[in-house]
Amino acid sequence: MPCAFWNKSGEPVTKVDNRVPSLIVQNEWDSQPPLVAAKGLRRALKGSSRRLVGCLR
């Protein structure tokens, strides 16, 4: 049964801050979450670093 039809409500929103530096590691070819999500997280967490992990073809 698709989750759109579940009769339970979702969890409360998780609030995240970055009182300490953050490192975001994202695989270039990962579909869940997509690369655009990692880029958005990087913008939201001021002072964080993002490293893109790709594979050689």
C-alpha cells in the first residue's frame, strides 16, 4: 500500500542547526536524495562543507 494512503500522520519536522561545523558527503549518482538536495542542505547549514563523491567511468 503506498504511503499516500497510510492512516498515520507523519513525524514532526526535525529542526537542525549547525552550532558545530558540518560535513555533507553526497554521491553524484545517488538518486535518493538527489544531488540538488545536498546542495540545498549546504546552503542551509552556514559554514558547512560539501564533498561530492563520484565514480570514474
